[in-house]
Amino acid sequence: MAVTVRELEKIRREGLKALKEKLGVEGMIKFIQMYSDGKGDYTEERKDKIKNLSKEDLQKFLREELN
């Protein structure tokens, strides 16, 4: 079954409306950002972020995240 552009647009609008109603504007934006296409080189960006990370920084982060 082929879906028309109009039907896809309706689904998109209804989906955004449902997200906004359930999560609020801020939550909707965060949710959409989780699934948007990324840009750049994740591997290189990750290397830059963790190159100066100390063992203590990592332990602190894990304590905060797990509690």
C-alpha cells in the first residue's frame, strides 16, 4: 500500500502533536534530537572529549550516574 505525501505529512503533524502533549515542548525537542541525523566525525569528537579525562573524573561521573 502506497502512502501519499499528504498522509505522511498528517502522520508527522499528529506525531509531533502527541509528543508535545505528552512531553511538553522541551521534552519533544530532546526526543527528536535523539533521533536526528548526526553530523561530523563522532570518533574524532569523542577522542577530543575524553583525551584529558582522568580516572578520577570517570569515577566521579559513574558515581553520579549510578546513584
